[in-house]
Amino acid sequence: MDILTLLQLAGISSPLSSEEAQSVIKKLEEISHTIVYSNSIVAKDGILYFFGRRNQEKLLGVLYSSQQQPTDFQGQQKSVTIEGKNYFLKLCPLDHNNALGLRKALTFLQPRLVGLRTSAGLGDRLGLATPGHVRAARGRPLAIFFAQQSIREMARTKRTPEQVLDDATWGLFQEGWREGFGADADHLKTTEDADACIAAGFTLFTVDPSQYVDDAADSDSLSVLREKIDIFPWKTLETSWETLRHDYVGKQFGAGQFSFVFDEENLLRATVKYGQAIAHTARMYRHILERIGKGTFELEVSVDETETPTTPLEHLFVVSELKRLGVEWVSLAPRFVGRFEKGVDYIGNLQAFEENFTQHAAIAREFGPYKISIHSGSDKFSIYPIAARTSEGLVHLKTAGTSYLEALRAVALLEPEFFRRIAVFSIGRYPQDRASYHVSAELSRLPDPRSLSDEALKEMLNQFHSREVLHVTYGSVLDKFGEQLLDVLRRDEEIYYQILEQHIGKHLAPFSYGS
């Protein structure tokens, strides 16, 4: 295979084998003065696209004849000669307009709907992790959300929805991923949040109505619950207490091997706790539906950020009411029993978790089907086999912070002294930064990074307390050390990719069988 053959193909070229790519790479490197990423090379309808690196700068290469003249790419154009024929080469910066052009030209780089396929979201807070994520995912029968970030994370990393999707696009192009992917706008709380992610091109919208959940309902007395019911804004839920009592109290709801019956107290607590959250979710869904239309997006409902676990009856109530209000969704994240803290394994009784998850999964199959979504899913290795088995494939795993921690692992390996400074700074920031997280790390249980050898320093990434401290302080660390951190990772990017491939692969493997 040579460049001229690729340029003469109609349609899109197949991925090149290592042997086929060699002569193409040699010529592209000669004319572009870059190091070419072999997996990126693709031709479509007379235009050849590739990814090149010059020092630490990456560039999109677009090679074409005078008859083509693509207008969607901005960059430096020059004339080149290949086997006596004249062509144009445009080397383009990795900006938003060029990402848009690439997604338009190569439709496999456009996010798509995933449906009920077993799936995982791989958040990337630095914008550098996607190549490692691709390597971890390649060959697995899973749908992957390579673009996934919450509004809170975007604010802390000072990234826009467009940047999140663009960074994923460049990483996918670099690695030659053509299997499709999803883009998850995570933990949306307002219609303004949704609008920003709609404009960027996201496909999954995860609605987080946690601010509308009344956690006190779990412990309120019956008299207090009735007072709350009396002043409940029924118009927002488009029903009445009398109607709910008629529809639920004493009725039996079956889900697989389980049977559930509401009494009046169960219903009171579920309505007070989740009623306004259900109404807000319906508002968000209708807003997105009005903006972009049915069949163009998917919805996830997140009720995991509550103080107490979601009971099976509460789960049943939430989905029954969402259905009544016309909401359609592909996944739902309950709050499970036990503790899902950041960047560490599950804390709790595994038998109790299995019993709880099995009930939620049965409800999802019976009243959907839809997937059960596991939030704060990073490093929960002890529960993955349980979730994969009991969900029967109707499961979605979300990770994000673990890829940041693996970036720090790469830094600890490459520049231990720089990681030592990050660790000291993170310890100082932890009391403030932990406020918005459910974590239990104790500073008294951490060693002083300044007293550790370089080898012992790396072990901080394997210890419970230090992992949580390093995890929740990422926003502050990026504010202070962001550019230097990115420079270290870019300079030795293969180290980061290899670490990610191994670590994220451990997350995906349990979900890869029977899905």
C-alpha cells in the first residue's frame, strides 16, 4: 500500500497493517517533518488524514490534490510532490474548528447512541487519557463513552463541553478507533448545563436531581411527612396524593423473583423524598427533547448522590412516576448500600451489596429494560463481578478520577520530585477540597511525602488514605501545577498510555464476558 493508492480509493480506507503502513509513514514523515502515528492514517474520497507530532506539538495532517481543496480545515498549506505528482499538505492545529471538520469528514469520530449495550464511561480530566483508554477497550464487547465529564469537573478543570469532546476526538483519531463511542454530559443540574452540552454534541445526558431530594424523609415522623405532603407542589408532579395512594398502596409489583408492596408509610416517604426530584428530571428531559428531538439523545437518571441508599420500593416509585410523565431513559443510578468513595474499593458487606444490586437489576429488567449505572465506579474491583453477573449485561460503569490518579502515577515514575510537591500540596488542600465529596481519608494516616524515598513515594498511589486525598484535590492541583503536569505527561506519553491500558483494563475485564 502506498499514498497514491490510498488517495485514489473511493469511500474510506481500511486500517493499515503494520507492514502496509511503513512506506506510507515514511513518506508522510518526509513531507510533514513530523513523527506520524501509524494508527491514525485514513483516506476518504481522495483526501488522506493523519496525526503527526513535532516535539510536543501534535498536528492534524490533511493531504489532497488540487481537485479536492477541503474547506473545513484551517492550517498551514504547502505544495508537495509525491512520485512526480503535485499535492497539497495542510498541517492544522488541534483547535475546535479543526475537530469539527474532522468529525464531519470521518463520521466514526462522531458520538452516537449506545442503547442497552453493556457500557462504561471513561472520564478524562486532563484531556490526554483517551489513547490509553482506547488501548484498554480495544477488542472488548463493550460500548465506551470516551467523552464523559460532569459540569462540576469541567468547572474545576476549567474546560468546556467542546474541549472535552474535542480532546476525545483527537485521542480516538490518534489510535484509529472506528468502533463508535458515546459522549456523556454527566451530572447535569440545570437546563443551562444541558444547553451547553447539547451545543457541543453530547449524546447521553445524565440528569442529577439530587438538590431536589429530601433526605430527611427517611427519618421524619409520620406527622411531619403528612405536613410535607399537604404543602407538596403537586402541579409539578402532575398528580395528587389521592391518585398516588390509589395507584400504589396495597398494590403488588413483581420484578423477577421479587415482589414489592407499598403501604401508606412507604409511599409517603418515597413521595416526599423523591417527588420533586422526579418532577425536575421530567423538566430536564422535556427541555432536551424540545431542543434536539426524539431519537437524537439518551437519558440517564442519577439518584445516587443522596445521604441514604435507594430502597427497591423507592426505585420502583421513581421509575413508575417517570414513565407516567413520559420520560424515556437508558440507565439509572441508584444509591446502593455500602460506601462508594473516590478512587478506592467498595466499602461494605459484599453479600449485602449483591442482594441490594440484584433487586435493583430485577426492577430495571422488569420496568425497562434499562441499565443500572454505577457511579463513583473507579477501583471498585470487588463488586465488578457481582454487578456484571447479576445485571445480565444491563449495566453501565462510570469512572473518571482513577485516570487522574494514574496520571500522577506516571508523574511519580517520571519526575518523583515533582510528584512529591504535588502530594505535599494536596495534603494541605484536603480539608477544604473534601467538602463536596463522600470520603473518609484521615491526614493522620498519611506519611510525610518529604520523608519518603522515591520508591516509597510511588506507594502513595496504592494506599487508601493517600489515594483519596490525591483524588479530591485534583482541581486545586491543576490550578497550581496544571501546565507542568501536562508537559510531563506529553513528553513521555507512552508511559501514561501503558499505565492506563493496564489499569483501566482491570476495570473493563469483568464486564467483557457474556455482554
